[in-house]
Amino acid sequence: MAHYAKVNDEGIVETVIVADADYIETLEGTWIQTSYNTIRGVHTNGGIPLRYNYAGIGDVYDAELDVFRSPQPYPSWTMDAQTYDWVAPVEYPDDGNVYEWNEETTNWVVTT
């Protein structure tokens, strides 16, 4: 059994299921295998990573790069080509506070 993501014509993940490959072959649509243990190009159990990230509903499958990635959260964030994860233009502060991103100021703001 493995995890599979159904992607539409735009490459958007519509659903993710656990199934046998034989069952997936009977389904309509485009189904792509994804690994629950793959995050940012690393397999959490030391195995071989698959498609850089586990697919979630609403994520994007890039067929040219053969990767799953989340949608861009903010216009100012850029894609890290090593992990296929979005990166803020300013590093998240490491001072024990909780922050949220403010796109207007393109900076982190302490949440209250």
C-alpha cells in the first residue's frame, strides 16, 4: 500500500488516498505516488525521498520537475530550489515569540 495524489489538469492535488498500485490503475484521472515520509527532499525514516514533499490537498504537482509543493503563501516569498519549499524574504525570528507574516511590510510581526 502506498499514498497516491489525484491531480487535475492544472496540477492541483484534489485528493490523497492509500491504495495498492493495482487499484490506482483502475481509477480515472491522473494519480501520482507520494510519500508520507518525504519532507523538503528528505525521507524522515532514512529511505529514498519521493517528489520532495508529501502531497496535500490544494498542493501543486510540477510535472516538469516531478515535485509536489505547496501554493505560494505570499507574493514576496520565493521557492527554495533545494527543498521545493517557500521561503520568506526575512528569516523567522528565533527569540521565543510567536510571529505571523505581514505581506504589507514584508516582515514578521509578533502575534498577541
